[in-house]
Amino acid sequence: MLLIKKLCKSHSKKHGAVSNGYIPVYVGKGKERKRYCLPLKYISHPTVQELIEKSQADVFDPKD
């Protein structure tokens, strides 16, 4: 959870503030990418956890 808070703070400086209790989530790639603000209470939901795990390879891929 600490990593998520750090990412939110650095992201807010670059892309505008996000309300307390929310985290910015990007869906899609390139020009098709859209930003959504997801309530933090959903982070622990099993479906959201599964999506986060599946996306880690894309987010942390050193080729990008």
C-alpha cells in the first residue's frame, strides 16, 4: 500500500490532483489510454487484485 501512495503523490504532480481516497488507473495503450480514478477501497477486491497482477508485466517491463 505504501508503494501505491508514493505512486499517487508523484503522479499527482505530473497529471493533476486525485481526490483523497482514490488512485489514478490507466486503461489501454497509446492514444487509446484513458484515466480513471478508482476508490482505494476497491484495491483489495479479488477482481481488481487479479487485474493488477496481470498488468504488472506490462507496467514493469524493462523494454518500454
